[in-house]
Amino acid sequence: MKLGTRGSFYLVWMVAVVLLGVSGLGLLGLLRHWRFLVEDQLRLNQRVGSCVLDLQKKIEQVEFLNATIRKLRVAILASSLRPELLMGYRVALKTAVFSQEAIRIQWEVLGWKWRVAGSGDQVSGFPGFPWVRDPPDIVGEQSLRLTVHPRFRLGVYHAPRVAVAELYLEESEWKARWVSPEWVYESVRTNFF
């Protein structure tokens, strides 16, 4: 069987079309893979970001209540001049302390939610409640006292994607930022396995 010039031309075009088709399918597969990687990264970022913002909100609530407790303690000391106000101040103080205890419980619940890894995610440790309350004195309950370095990092690892955010105190204001994932890689090597 002998091919003419016309047959050779069609054969070359057929090989070219097949190569383009296979290349197109490969490109579609690569794009699909990238799409899944981006979706994973978005999911990890949302998980870490929402948790860090929740922690920031809880910290700001505790600090606001601490300031309120300090003011109420001063008011209780000053109420010796007007004893009829003393009971109201004591009730307000107990309410502020109770609100802080509710925030502590919410913090623990948030930690349990964080530890429940979904879709094969591995999470870094969740910070424990970083405040302690000193025993009450003659005036009443005291405000909470921060006992640890004011910096918390949360990270999620789902191979090959990582999301890490940090909550830190800077000039008496709590701020959140994304940080380098090397910290999670070290944590994965030491804590996850």
C-alpha cells in the first residue's frame, strides 16, 4: 500500500489533532488539580481566620470586663460615703465576674470545636484560657490577670496546604495577622506524629 501526498498530509494532521487532544486533556486535569488546591487553601484560611477573629473578640470582651471590674472595685471602696449604693455595685461586680466566666466557657467550647479536625485536617494546639483570677479580697472579686505571653498561633495542615494566623498584643491592642507556615511544619513534625 502506497500513500500519496494527500494521505501523508491527513496523517500528519491526524497526529497533530490527537496530540492537541491529549495535551488539552492533560491541561484540564492540571487545572482541576489546581482548583482543588485553591479550594483546600480557602477552606483552611476560613477555618483559621474565623477562629482567630473569635478569639480576638473574646479577648477584647475579657479586657473590657476587666476594666469594668476595676472601676466597680474603686466604686465599692468609695461607697463607704454612700452605703446605699454598695449593694448595687456588688451586684454589678458579680455580674461582670459571671460574664467573664461565661467567656471562659465559650473559650473552652471554641477549643473543642477547633480540635475536631475535618476532612483529614491536622490542627495545631489551641491555647488554653490565658487568665487567672486571684482570690477575692475585702472589696470582692478581682479582675482576671494574664498569665502567659500575649501571643497565640493557630495553624491547620492538610497536605500540601497550610494556613497559620497569629493573634498578638501590640501597644495594648490585640491584632491578628497571617504568618509563615514554617511554624506549622515544625509543629506537625513534633506534635502531630
